[in-house]
Amino acid sequence: MNDPIASAQQPAVANSIYGGLVSAQGLDLDQFDTLQTQVQAWTTAAGTGVKFVEARGLPIVDVVLRFNAGTTQDTTQPGLAALTLYMLDEGSQRYTAAQQAEHMERLGAIMEKQVRLEHATLSLRSVSTKAILDPALELFTDLVAHPAFPAPALDKIRHQLQQHNASRERLPRLRARSEVFRHLFKGHQYGNPLGSTAQGIAAATPEDLQAFHQRAYSASNLEMVLVGDLSLLDAQAIAQRISQALPQAWSAIDLPAVPTATPATISIEQPGASSAVLLALPMNVPANDPEYPALVLASEVLGSGLESRLMLELRQRRGLTYGIYSRPSPLNAGGLFTIEWEIAPWHVQGSQELVAALLRDFIEQGPTQTELQLARKQLAGQLLRGVAQNNSLAALLTETTQQHQPADHLNTYIERIGSLSPADIRAVMQRRLDLNCKVLVSVGPRVDQQPLPATDQ
């Protein structure tokens, strides 16, 4: 069986840094080309914000619609946001669900949708040839703007959503995440991570969904991204066409501030061969805050990749877990910084203590210059790969728009993370991450705890 760690440790040979590739010698691997992604932005007459990137390399067009119609907008009937989104392709006032699916398949167009706490997103990918793109856009627009919400289909979607929520609660990793949200955001809209309740799902009617759609799927509650084989005039026409077809003149409410965080240790007993463990800290730092990139770099050093501190300590030195990962999760009204791992049930407590100690040391000391440079390379590489493909670029633009990032965010990101020093990272962590508020959650079988094994080095 191949070991990815062992295979990465190749013997030194002449010019090994370039793998023997003569043409690569002399390159500065610490320098990246400056991005020059030309993003054009405007607002339609109906109030829809639009971002567009012309990309002529492939005859493909990606359209992403992100409505501020997430589950935090349906607190009176938890479940309306999810049911509304999932019902959009169950038939419109013009086509049945079967006709919609048949037309999409015939055109070779791909539609995807998802709902999260703060947004509902629909995307369309189509060939740019006018004879295909026009009917695909017509079908997509009709589906989003004029859903029929047929009662028989609602019964089916209701059942599927109930099943989906139940399955999430059975998965230890997802259950642990849910418990963190329920504790840190108790009494807040974020405190219902499933976004629905059994009672809310059961009580929803087609009329309720229609009323929610008329508000939340308004053109003024939408940010649109277009990337691909289009001219600016073509993109403007598409944006106008979609925004005019939607309900008009409604914007989502702003969320209140999250409650003051309190520490907790939560153990959920659940059968299984391993335990899912999560450490979370409140992180009230929006993604467009000048200090947020420092937290992204800190997370990259701490728990991203085989060379991260947590992976070296828990996987390579102790063999406790296959993977352990950290992640900052910014939200509009708050956020959190998490570390997640799976482990043998008898090492839950010991691993929690070890991870908390490693995190404490990291916050106190900060990263080394070598660690920081590797993290920069990893993040820059992720961004360069992201802008290289139309669909991933569309996803990046959609995310940065929702985060209220500046217009030049993509083009200046590598430069901004390159300007941060180890001392900068340490100072931001010490200001923004409070270990006195940590929440520890474990989901798995309850067994007697054992000491952690000794390190192998």
C-alpha cells in the first residue's frame, strides 16, 4: 500500500528541487505572477448586483444566482427556505418537472442548487452557442422566477428533507458541527444549523412557499455572477433578462449580533468504530475585515496539509488519526474557528487535551517564517487554480461578493497575504481567538479513556 508521507520523502539528487527539469532552473518558487482577472460590475435596473468575467478559452457560460434567502430568513417557519429552493425544479407555471428535466438534458445544460444558513444558490452551466444558451437561460429563468409549488411534489420534498436531516444527525462529524452551532449561537438564527424543524417542515403549505419566494427571490435580494464566452453586452442582456423576470423590491433583514460565547464540553453517545471530535472558538471577524487573512494563514499553518502542525503531531508522530483540519468560518453576524478530527474512542479526552495545548502554544508563539512561507504558497496555489477554470472562478466571485470584499480582492490577495509576518499572525490570533471560550464536542461510543501513546520521535 502506498504511503503518501513516505512517497513524499525522496532521496536527494542533483537539481531535486526541479525534478531534473532544466528549464525550471533559476525560477524563484517563492514568487507568483500577479493576477489580472478583469471583473466588470454593475447593478441592474431591478437592483441586482452583477459581476462578469469574459473568458473566451472555452465555449462555456456559467451563471450563478445567490439569493440572500438562506435558512436564517425563515425563523417563523423553519424549513421554508430549504423547501422553497428544493421545490424550484418540481415544475413551473409553464413546464412540469419532467419537462424541465427533459429539456435540460436535451440541451446538455447543468443546473445545481444549494441552501445554507445565509444564502440560497442556483447555478447554470451551458454551452455558449446561441441556439443552446438561449433556451437553457429561458428554462433556468422560468424555473427560478415562476415556480408552481405543486402540492403532490411538496409531500415528496418534505419527506426527503426530513430524511436528509435525520441522516445528518446520524453522521458523527456532522452531528458534532451541529452541536457547536447549537451551543455557541443558542437563541440566534445560526443556532439551528439544520435550517429546519420537523414541525416547520410538516406545517409548510404551497401558499407559504409562494409567499416566501415572492420575498426572498426578489431581484433586489440577488447577487449574480457570469463567467465565460460572452461579450459585456451579452452579459448585460442576460442579467437584465433574469432580474426583470423575478419578483421585485424586497431585501433580506440584517441579522442581530451573535450572543456572548460560553465554554462547554459536550459528549454525545453514539455507536460507531471511531469518535468525531471538534474544538471550536468564537471568531467574530467578517471575511472582509483587514485581519481576516491573518486567520486564514494561521489556519493553513495549523491544520491544512501533511506538513501542518496538527498533522505532524497527531498523525505522523503519534499515529492517532488519518487527518485533522482547522478552518475559519466567517458569517455575517459572527463566525467560528474550528479544528476537527476522528479518533479511536478511548483517546478522545487525551486528544482534546493535546489539541488544546497545541493551539494554545501556537497562539502564544505564532508560526515560524518557514511555516508561513509554505502556507502562502499553498494559498496562492489554491487561488491560481481557482481562477484558471470558469466554474471555480464563478464560485470564487460569488463567495467574495457575499463577503462584501473589495472589487480588487482576487488581484491583490496574494500580495496581501505576502505582506504578513509571523508577528502579525501571532498578534491577530491573540486579539481574535479566546481559548477561555472554547467548545469541545465529541460524538461516538462511551468507553474508558486511555493515555495517548508515546511519540515515535
